[in-house]
Amino acid sequence: MVIGAKPPKRPFASDNSAGAHPAVMEGIAAANQGHTLAYGSDPWTDRLVEEFSRLFDTDVATYPTFNGTGANVLALGTVLGPGEAVVSTPWSHITVDETGAPERILGTKIIEVPSSDGKIAVDALASLDHLRGVQHHSQPGVLSITQVTELGTVYTPDEITALVDASHERGMRVHLDGARLANAAAAVGGIESLRAMTVGAGVDVITFGGTKNGGLGAEAVVVLDPDLAAPVPYLRKQYNQLASKMRFLSAQLLVLLRDDLWLDLASHANAMGARLYEATRKIPGVDHPWTPEANSVFPVLPLDVVSPLQEWSFFWPWDPEKGQVRWMTAWDTTEEDVELFSLGVAEIMGS
Amino acid sequence: MVIGAKPPKRPFASDNSAGAHPAVMEGIAAANQGHTLAYGSDPWTDRLVEEFSRLFDTDVATYPTFNGTGANVLALGTVLGPGEAVVSTPWSHITVDETGAPERILGTKIIEVPSSDGKIAVDALASLDHLRGVQHHSQPGVLSITQVTELGTVYTPDEITALVDASHERGMRVHLDGARLANAAAAVGGIESLRAMTVGAGVDVITFGGTKNGGLGAEAVVVLDPDLAAPVPYLRKQYNQLASKMRFLSAQLLVLLRDDLWLDLASHANAMGARLYEATRKIPGVDHPWTPEANSVFPVLPLDVVSPLQEWSFFWPWDPEKGQVRWMTAWDTTEEDVELFSLGVAEIMGS
Amino acid sequence: MVIGAKPPKRPFASDNSAGAHPAVMEGIAAANQGHTLAYGSDPWTDRLVEEFSRLFDTDVATYPTFNGTGANVLALGTVLGPGEAVVSTPWSHITVDETGAPERILGTKIIEVPSSDGKIAVDALASLDHLRGVQHHSQPGVLSITQVTELGTVYTPDEITALVDASHERGMRVHLDGARLANAAAAVGGIESLRAMTVGAGVDVITFGGTKNGGLGAEAVVVLDPDLAAPVPYLRKQYNQLASKMRFLSAQLLVLLRDDLWLDLASHANAMGARLYEATRKIPGVDHPWTPEANSVFPVLPLDVVSPLQEWSFFWPWDPEKGQVRWMTAWDTTEEDVELFSLGVAEIMGS
Amino acid sequence: MVIGAKPPKRPFASDNSAGAHPAVMEGIAAANQGHTLAYGSDPWTDRLVEEFSRLFDTDVATYPTFNGTGANVLALGTVLGPGEAVVSTPWSHITVDETGAPERILGTKIIEVPSSDGKIAVDALASLDHLRGVQHHSQPGVLSITQVTELGTVYTPDEITALVDASHERGMRVHLDGARLANAAAAVGGIESLRAMTVGAGVDVITFGGTKNGGLGAEAVVVLDPDLAAPVPYLRKQYNQLASKMRFLSAQLLVLLRDDLWLDLASHANAMGARLYEATRKIPGVDHPWTPEANSVFPVLPLDVVSPLQEWSFFWPWDPEKGQVRWMTAWDTTEEDVELFSLGVAEIMGS
């Protein structure tokens, strides 16, 4: 099976495959002027800290980090107490895709509770109550949820509020892994939604992703309850996440926050995801078991077309036995990319 | 005491205070073209791996990382065995300036052996022999040396060879923290010296610094014995050091390696250090207990001039009680910077 | 509901609730004569090392430890490589009942594979093959199986052999948590079975339980492949498991090994388990979904009888929603204990 | 050099070489009656908790553990905060003799401050103040002192009070490693001294040693500020220190606390230490640079007599190059042991 159609310029492998937005590159270049103190004592970082408080409309403590795994480990370390475990779904990035970084660096267990759609249900917390107060078990101490989830679903602010309430009632803190938080905010309704699903919901600490959303490489740990922030600077260095030339991380995030670029880029990626879904759902043989809520699409394809399609324009498998694959749009995906890719899919499906 | 002279445009606080070299910025911009696979499956990283083998004139395994602490922890994790400790001077960055990252992430002890000049003497290893084979003591497993040392001194290739031999005889591996390895190579004699003090000496793994030497933020762990490299990819992610858009790290290092830019920048910084030493050594009241070997100068000043001088043009104290301070040059320090700064020093010293 | 019958002298809560066998007490007292060197340099420990090699009919390296969690962590630490995870069922003691000790001390992840009967199937290992060689995932490095399993089932030597083969093919090592290995050996056929399910099967390291089987408090890590043993003495101390007055641990285990007392005690406990099963299976309302294979019985009772029965003679719940409970026999359970307890069960069931 | 004199029945190698006191053995045997719940839910442990509050004349939280390393790690883990380091002398058991257990299990750095006599001076804390608030350094969080120190010296209650005050002023907590706390209390003046040097001084958590002082193997972590105790049960299991048949640990400690046996045994050991010092100080060639304060004596001998003397009646070297050795008395050392040993020393010294 060879596909004659022209492949898209930007495949649908991952938003990590995209480069940096031109404005981000300009922001970095603009920060590259002369000397400034290292390790965060620079004007860009100072401004960034202010901008994040503005974004969340409350005083938050913000710590730029290099990457998402580092940000997640730092965020978890900020809210994890002695003898405690982290609770997440079996799909979570922290338990599946971080090569055991939380276990290694935090010395913690991650307790997985079942989930069919990437979200945790409030009931799942109750299912762990029998562990409480029993010295033989790691105590559930931190709930970690991912927004957008690893399965492409998006929590509503109400869902997160309910989870936070159920956690706080149990003395647990809540971490939100927001590697794609921008896409979630865009999906739900913008800045007010962002606030509602974080500060409003009572989340304690978040990972705010910048890299996948037009950054070169920059994330931030945002501690929403500043009372928890005192040890974070030490932990950031201890976990290998303190940048010497931090201005270049902060400058990236400043550009993303400026004029809500972060939201525009995420909205665009989401729109391209919806478009890809629409463009392929009517192709006979393409099954979409899930409706995309953000920038990832998880179709099921006939087993024999997956490899040739990947060779033509690469994407990652999801559930190889079922033929389920993942198509992911990015901040720079174009309508033409979607169209070309859909044509290729249609061609290989013989329609 | 107010200094009337004009301060230098680039203070002497740290080579970390400098920005990125223009060619590095161009290299990053050139890498920002379209999509490429994330996490190191990109052409820039592929080429970088080849370039490092060319640089060291032997097959080495190279892993870009975000920062020096991360690189050091990864390098140590690569060569540390169960029940083993790391041995270093009490001045080493790994024991003093990394907020306990090696202890936290590797679960290891760092055994400090005395050193007056930042170097470890061969005898120091013998002083730990009584620990060997005794179950109550962490076993000295890895010698970690820093080149350029934290006190600005530079090991000769022969000195390193002797330390490696003494280590290997004891079944220990050797890590070289080369955050400023470029400056050391430049100080001793260039590329051949680099090879002599690493591969030639038998060092097992090195941290190769790029950030302080014109980079935006990029280091590399170079495993000189590729037999040790198998677990490194997993450890890199586990220690929070796997970049998703790795091309932007690799592109920086590629520019530094191209046409030996790394060596030129380091040579320049060293020359400015020597110049600063020469320009200030004759000023009455300025005592230079140590002769600079690379890009740092450690003069002793009268206690009452330190603060006013710092306010005029910032630098870091070294031994505050003695009035010893650290002046550090960078890849972008100019002759004019040195001259202006020296004039200010002379003015405050009343000469 | 009040039970009129006389409760058994020894309830069925746990084999941990039993005391030490008189011969063990005598062995300890006999070892309490004068001075001997600490930390294992004593004649009792020397003899114990020999006795274990005799027991397994091959040279093994034996390290007494204080408790089962410590022994498991030490055994896992002996065979776990860098970047690797442990694989077990979700029922395993190491993942459920050790308060995260392996994660904390070893910095490792435990990957749970489904199991309905406490055993791991060979297929379960294949289900993890997609993790291999991918830097984002902890690499399955050690298979940990429990014998007797936490659900009271017993692996046959052939089943273990198949698991070891499947593990070794994948470059994995195998740990056997034998907190109740004696009961398993007794269940399958004695010393030859013990050898067949460990050395014969190719297991790499085992936890050999003594405490539950008549000891006062003593376990042993037995490294079946002595090539792996070099770092164990250091790890034992590092993991808090080095006894200063080790003779008192070794003396316990020596008594258990003498004249196969370990096997006799375990056989007796198993026989009492079978007897308890037989004595209660015909009582209307008592459902035995599982047939006991060793010394634990897991009946399902009407929900309303559980509490009164526990108050009369304590035992632990297993699956409270279903009314499943656990009755466990010990080395000192008597036929009279079984009879009295069965009478109480019958009384409360109204028969 | 062969010594003709009869060697003492109990050499002076270590108080760890002694066995258990007969009353301790009886206490264990008495606790070996029937079934009781495991893991500390037993009457012996309940009583022990009360007895410790009585001993310290205030409500304390007491946790029996297996050994001193485990107790130290647990005690440190109880009071150590995120990003913090432990401060001790370079002689401390935790940094020298625990094979890196604190670093491995707690992920912490131990910062060593100089000490000539095994004690920490208040000034030493001030020498670390430059680390505070600087994100590159582990923050001094816990002061760990040893009483009796590893060099055989004893802190006065006033000295400890001053250290605690200086620590608390800095926001640090204080751990007292009391593997030989009984000997210290006996040296200073008994129970009131014990209280003065712990509760009175404001110490936060202690390791209370039982093993060296007539126990079979039992220590306790005593949390003097019960507000800190909440996570300790989980940490105890996580650090491999939860005994299943805990009654046998508690029974040992109960016997030691009964009728102040702990104090009598320690007083006796101290008296034997003083006697050994007196009996050997006048022997020409035996130099006693230090006056013994508890149960250890550190004489300097001519280099050529050390080995023959050790062969005749074993003891451990201390500083082999200087010929300094350690002679340690125990709860069961007799006057005859001292006399016989002194005769041997005199014989080999030719007097």
C-alpha cells in the first residue's frame, strides 16, 4: 500500500514535534542582552512571577523549570508529606511516562485507581479510604490529575472542584499536571475557565506547560497556596531543575502569557483537532470511539493500514492490538496539513 | 566610598551571567524549522553524537542535558554501584552547590577528602582504604574531580592520569565535572589537551559544560566507556533531564563544537582573566594569593572596600572573613570591561 | 448475636500472632553465653551460612535480617539494576503492605500486573514487552513472586520454572518472597520441593521467612547465585537490617533448620488450615470460594455475622463488602482450637 | 610476644559483644505466651509506651525498633524537612558507620562540622549560617548529637541545652543519638540527668539504646514533642523497622526500664571503664590521652604490642597509625575481667 497523496508538512505525531513560535524566539533573542544575574535573580523572572499572579488573579508562587517531568516531580514534592503516596490514574504521565522519576526522586509510591477515560472519579478516592490510618500502607496524600488528560479528555471546573473537595476532606492535597492546561482552558472557555479549574477549584499546585504550546522548552510550577512555597527553591535545585540562565526560560513564558498568546495557540491546536476529527470521521473504515475535546484524536484503523500510513506521515500507535492510534495537532498545524492528511487517510482506506 | 569611574558593561559576577553567543542563537533559530521527532530522535542530536566522538577521537556516548547539576547527577548515576559513595573535595560543586541533589536522587553519600587548592591528591584516595571491605561504611566507588576546579586551578593531564590509575586500581570509576572543561583545555593547550585529560587519562564519564561557555542552556554527559552507557537513557529521564524538544539543546552544542568555537570562547575568557589579574595585581592593597589558571581570579581586598565595590559593579564574595572575593570573566568579557573595572578598583583603593 | 461457645485459645488472626517455638527460645538462650563478635562474626552465623547451603544443596550466600519487609527490600536491591522496575501482582506484600519501603529505599517503581489468584501468569510478562527499550518507561528488571501467595495459593515448581525462564529470556532477575516459603514447601512435598521451586527453577534471590513459622523475629535473604552477593553486606546495613547481636537471629534460624523443624511446623500449620476448612465447609451459610492450599482460609460469611464472630475470636477481614474474611493457622494451632472455633461459627450461623 | 597470663573471659571489644542480661531473657520468655496481635497492638508495647512517658516525666511517643541505625534513620526522618540537611560531627555514627543509610533512605545530606572531642560546639552552628536562605545549599535542618559521643565523651545537660537553643533559634530540630544514653545518664547523675539532657534541654527526638546495655536487640525512637509523631508509624514500616512480633522488643525494654535496671547496668559498665583506666594508667608505656567519661577507654600503646595484645584478647583499633586503641566495657564486665586484662597489658609492656 503506497499512498500517492502529498503528505502534510507537519505530521500529527505530537505537539512536542513542533518547534517554537516565532514570538517566543524573538522573546529569547530580546532577553539575550548583556549580563544579568543567574538562577532567577533577573528582571524577566521577576516579571514572570508577577504575570502569573495576574493570570490567576491571586498571589501565586511561580517557579520556571526545564521540562514537564521536572515540573511534575517538583510540584509533587511540594505537597507530599512523609509516609504519603500519590494517587493517579494508570494512564497518568507521572506513572507511565516518567521512567519512575517520582519514585526515584521523591521516594514515593504512586497508587493507581482505575479510569476508563483518563479522569478520576470522586468515588475512586473513597475506594482508598481503607488504607488510611493503617501503618502498613502508604497514606494517600496527594491526588494528581492531568488536564487535558492523557486520553484527550478535559475535566470541567466542577469536576475538579468536586475532586479537590473530596481530597481536602481527607487531608490530601491536589496537584494538576497541566502540560496541556492551555488546551483545556481553551476547550472549556478561556481565562475564566483556567481560573475556575485551578484557583477556583482549590487546586494546591500545578504544572503549567509551555513547551508543547509554542515554547522552546519551559514549564512552570505554580504554587497556588503560597504558604506551601517556602521549600520550593531548594527542591527545584535538588531535583535538577534550576536553570542558571533562567532569563531564557522566563522570557519564553512571558511571551506566551503576553496578550494571551498561550490561549490563542491552544485554541488553534484544538480547532485543528476538531477539524481533523471532522475530516476523517466520515471516511469508511475510520472509527472514532472518542470525540476529541482538545488537540488529540484517537481513531481506530484497520490493522493493516496503520504501518503504511505511519510510513507516509508519522504518528504514534495508542493501542496496537486494536488498531487505535493517536493523531495530535499542534500550535502550528495548518488547515492544509489537516486536509492533506485526511486525503491520505481516505486514499489508503480506498474511499 | 563612592566610585566615580564608569562601571564595566559586563560585571565579573559569573560566566553564568553572560548571555548566549550570537552563533548559538543563530543555531537555535536554524533548528526551529518545522516538525521533528521529540526526545532526541532528531537530526541535530544525531549529528551531535557524531561530533562528540570526533572531538574525543573515539566512540563516546553523548547525552545532552539541561544543566550542570543534572549532568553531574546523571554522570555519577552512570558509574555508581550499589552501596557505594562518591569521593570529592569539600569544595566540589556536587557537595556544596547542588542542594543535595546527588544524595537525594542517587541516595549516595559524598565523602569529602581535604584539599587546599581544589584538587585531590593521589594520597587522599589511600586515606580511604581503611573503609574498604568493611560493611559499616559506604564503599568509595566513584572519584569525582572538577576541571577547572572550584578554586580556579587546573589539573594537568598527568595529574588526572595518576588519579584515574589510583582509582581504577581500587576498583573505582572516575567522573570529571567539566562545567568549565573548555577553560581547562584552553589553559593547558587545546584539543589535544582535552583528549589527554579525559580519554587519554582513562576518565570514565564527564560532564561537558556548554552553558557557561556561550550556550543558552545546554550541557552533555559524555560516557567515555560506551559499555557503561546502556542505562543512561532511562536514568536521564528519571533524573528530569530528558528534553522533549531536544534539537534545541543539540543545536547549541553543535554550534559550540563547530570550528572549535568552544575552545575560542574559553581561551578568550581565560585571557581576560589573566588580563584582569595583571591589571589589578599592582594596585596597592589588592592581594592575589592565587595566580589565575583559567577564567576566575580570587583577590583579597581590604574588608571595607568589598561592599562599595560590589555596589558599583557586582561580584560574589568567596571568603568574607578574609575579604577574599571572586572575579570571573566570561566568553563576552571585553578588554574595555577589564580596564574599566580595574580603574574602579584602583580608585577605591586610593591609588 | 452473642456466642456462647468457648473461644479457641489461639485465634485465627495471623501466624504473626503466635509466639516463638520453645526450641527457638532454647536456641536463643543457648546462644546467650559470654561475648562474641558482633555484626555476624560469630559461630552461630557461620554455621547458619553452611546450613543454608546444605538446605539448598548448593553454595548460597545467606544474610539474616530482622523482618520480612527488610528482607524483601534487601533481596530486591540485590538484583535491581539502574532504571529498572519491579514487577508483581497488585496483591503483593511489597506493593500493598510495606508502606512504600521499596519505592523509598530502592527508588524503584513497582509495576503491577493483574492476577486473580495471587499468581503471575507467564503471559503477564509479555504484556510489558512494549515498555522495553523505550526511555520513557522504567524497564521491567525484576519479577517478584510470593510463595505462598497473599491469596493463599501455592505455585508449583513448574510454574515458577516457567516464570523464571520467561524472565531470564527478557534479561530480568527473579525474587521470591518466601515469608511463608516453608508452608509452600510443605504443601508441595518437602525439601525436594523447596529446592525445585527455588534453585531448581533458577530463582535468583529469595526471602526465607522464619518469624511466622515459629521464630521470635528472624528472616534471611538467600542469594542463590553467589555472584550477585558482593554488595549485599553493605546494602544490608544501608537498609537498616544489620543486627549487632546477630547471633540471636542466626540461633533462631539454626533451630528452625535443625532436624527440619521448619518443615514440620509449616506442615502442621497447613494441616490445621485444611482441618479448619473441612470443619467449616459444611456449615450452612459459610461459603468457601477458594480451597486452601497452605495455612490460610478465605471464607465468605453473611455480612452481619462477621463483627460478632470477630468480637468472640478475632480474625482479619479480607474483602469487607463481600463478607470475605481470612482465617489463618499457625505453627501452634491445635486441633482443639479448630474445633472450638468451628463450633462458634456453627453457633452463630444457627446450625 | 606471647602473653602467658590468662585472658579475661569477656574481652573489651565492644558492648555489642556482650549477650543479653538474664532478666531480659526472662522477660522475653515471659512474653512468649500464646497469641497476641502483631505489629505493636499488644499489651507489652502498650505498657512500654506508658513506661517511657513515666521515665521522661512527660508524655512522649515511643516506637520500638530493631537496631540503632534504624532508630537513627527513623528519628531523623521524623524531624527532617524538605530540602534540609542533617548536621553532625565527622565522628558521628550516622555519617561514618551506617553505610550511608541516612543518605539512601532519607535522601539527605549530612553536613559535618569539625570537632576534636566528639562534641559539637555552639559556634559550629553559626559557621553554617551562610548557607541559610541560599537555594544552592541544603538547608541545615536537624542537628544530630551523640550521647555518649563516639569518642567516649559526655555532654553535660547545659551543653545540650545550649545546642538546642542555638538550633531552635535557627529553626532547626535536634536529634540525640542515644545508643549509649544510659551510660551518659549514669555518668552525669541518673534519671534526673537523663531528663535534664533530653526533655529539659528541649531535644526533639531521641534514639534510646537498649541493645548495648543488656538487651538482645531493641532500641526505641522517643519523640519528645508528640506533635511530631503523627507520621512515625508509617515511616517506621517504610524504613524496615516495624517488628511483627513486637512484644519481644517491648518486653526487652520493659525489663530494662523496670527498677531502673538500665541505669544500674550502665553504671556498672562505666565503673568498669573507670577501673580499667585506673588499672592500666600506671603501666609504663600505656598512655591515656583521654580520661574516660563512660564505658570506653582510648589508650595509646606502642605500635608493636597492639597485634599481640589483640590476639591474646581482642579489641578494636581506633587510630592505627598512632597506636590508639579502644577498650570498651559492657554491662557484664567483671572486676576479674579488668584485673586479668590489666595483667596481660602489664606483662606485654614488660612491667
